[in-house]
Amino acid sequence: MDLAERRNLQALEAIAEDTRLTQRMLSNRLGIALGLTNVYLKRLIRKGYVKCVNLQSNRLRYLLTPRGIVEKSRLTYEFMQYSLFLYGQVRQHLRTVLEPYTHSDLKRVALYGTGEEAELAYLSLTELGLEMVAVFDADGSTGSFLGQPVCDIANHADVSFDLLLVATLRQVEPIVDDLVRRGVPRERLITLRS
């Protein structure tokens, strides 16, 4: 599923959930500029997925059309298929990369990240009998993740771990470079994809 289809799905879901949705609200929800949001909405209207209704001279309401409901369903199905495929790929990659550590003394793993990808990483660690000893995130992060306190990555030297699993599917190279600059040896870093 490409970026445009993902944004279309997000926009259709947002419109289906909130008939009082404004372009500015949709822009914030999609994380894109207001002008680009306008372009997306016009495209969805032109394709017949969304209907724009004037409530007042300065107020619009966006509604899904029957074609829009069908498209939202199609995109949701496609996204689910893609997600399950990606889930399987990541699990297999982690099994392959982490399995050698199950037969060594290097069993203490720290996670970098707290999103859904980190949950997937945690499942793989648990499945292989490896121990999650810490969870790190970007500067200033707080809270907890799966019962573990989230620590600022700047404090990584205070925690004893054998491996640091970078639990994100986004562009990982800048994160790895940053972690190496912070003093984490590159050979102790593992990513979710090769």
C-alpha cells in the first residue's frame, strides 16, 4: 500500500467517524499541510468517494458516499493484508537474527521505541527466551511500555544490556547513526529489517 492510498484510507476513516470534520482538523490528523489536505479532499470528491455539503456560507460538511464506503472497505482490506505480510516478514527476520543469541551469554536486550513495532519485537524476544531489560526512546520520553519504565536514550550507559533492538520500521539509518554517535557499538544494534 503506497503513501497516497494510506492517506486516502486515513481521510475516509476520519470523514466516516466525524461529520463535523474541518479541513484543518483533517490536516492535523493526517499530519500534512492544509493545502495538501485540500488537494486530497478535492481528489476524493472528484472520484465520487466524498460528498461536500454546504451548511452555511462558511461551513462545509464532508460525507462518505456509497462509493466512498466501498473504497474505504477495499483500502482497509488491502492495509490489513499488507500489515499481516509485514508482520510475518518482521517476525521471520527477528527469529533469524536473534536465534543465535539464544545459544550465547548475550540474552539481555534493550528496546529502542515504544510503538506497535516495539510490541512485535517484544513478542519475538519472549518467544526466543531473551530478556527485555530496558526500553529507551527519544530524548525526554517518559512513561512505561509493557510494564517497563521508558528511559531517555541519553542514559543508555546506565543500563546493562547486550543488544539494542531498534524497534521501528521507519527510516532506521538516521536512528542507528545517532545511537552510534551516543556511544552504542554498531555491532550491538539490531533492526527490524535487514
